[in-house]
Amino acid sequence: MKTIAKFRFRILFTISVLLFALSTQGLLFAANYPERGDPVAGARVWADNCSRCHNARDPADLRDDQWISTAFHMRMRAGLTGQQTRDVLTFMQDSNVPISVEPLVFAGGAAAKAAESADALSGSAVFAQTCIACHGSNGKGTVPGAPDFTRSDGPLSQSDETIFQHVKLGFKSPGSAMAMPPKGGNMSLTDNDIKAVIAFLRETFGQ
């Protein structure tokens, strides 16, 4: 009897080890699959397709690996290509990633001076490449919860320093179903790019 019991224990132990190894491998695989898409393009795809039917869930509602199955399930319903699905997935996952940064210091003076740096994009270029998908060319927002820049009590009623922090770190407007990801999902933006787009917003949509 003892021999049989030991044999059963060894079998169960071996199975447990194998299952653990497989689950660990699956987690590692999920962490690297699928390959990253373009988060800015993903924001546009979401605005053009997903927002027609529903508000996006708060990115914090699901883990990154859970967004994978959700995105590929909705791909069939929305008729998205594989690349579009990866772009949307990357946009949602980037919205769910807290970032650590040094204390933010907004250089004094008018925000328009931000564009003086040689490596900074123009504010209009930043807006067209990164912001317009969700905020719209008229600044009123194209997706549920996106703030209206033209309102007197909208985001532009806040200081440049506050807007800078919201853009760089990400921000969720009250009543919005989804947070804006850090840097609008375009992690290549520099501080000067952000300052330049703030100047553009004030010049274009400010009261």
C-alpha cells in the first residue's frame, strides 16, 4: 500500500510541476504577444470603430493579458485587420501602464516659447499626429468623455503647468469611460512637444 501511495504521490507531484511550468510559460508568452502596434494609430481606430457601439472600459478594469483576448474577440465584430487590432490593443495597454517620472517642472514664460527648441515638433503637428483622433479637429472631442477645449470651463481654463502634467502623465476626465494615456499614447513626445501643443491649443481653441 505504501508503495502505491508513493507512486501516486510522485505522479501527482510530476503533473503539478508540469502544469505550473506550462502556466508560467503561458504568462511569459502573453507578456510578449502579440508584438506592439502603434498606440496613436490605435487611438484613431478606436475612435473610428469601437466608439460607435460603446464607451471603452477603463483600462484598469482588465490586466494587459486580458485585453489581448478582449481585443481579438472584438476584432471579428468590428471587422478590424490584425494590424488594427494590435494598434488598438497597444493603445489600451499603454493606457493601463503607470509611468514613473521625475518631478515635473514647467519652464516659466509663455507656452509658445516651447517651440523654440530645434528638436520640438510644432504644436499643430503634435495635435495632428497624436491628439486629433480623440479630440477632433474642432477641439470638441470625437469620443465619449473627451473634454471640449472650446468650453470656457474646459481644460484650457487650467494653468499650463496642470495641462502639461495631465498630458505627460495621463489623465481621466470626470465622466469619461477611458483615461487619456501618458503623452496621448505617443511615448516619443518630448517635453517641448507637449509645451508646443499646449500653446497650439490655447491659440486655436482658447477663449
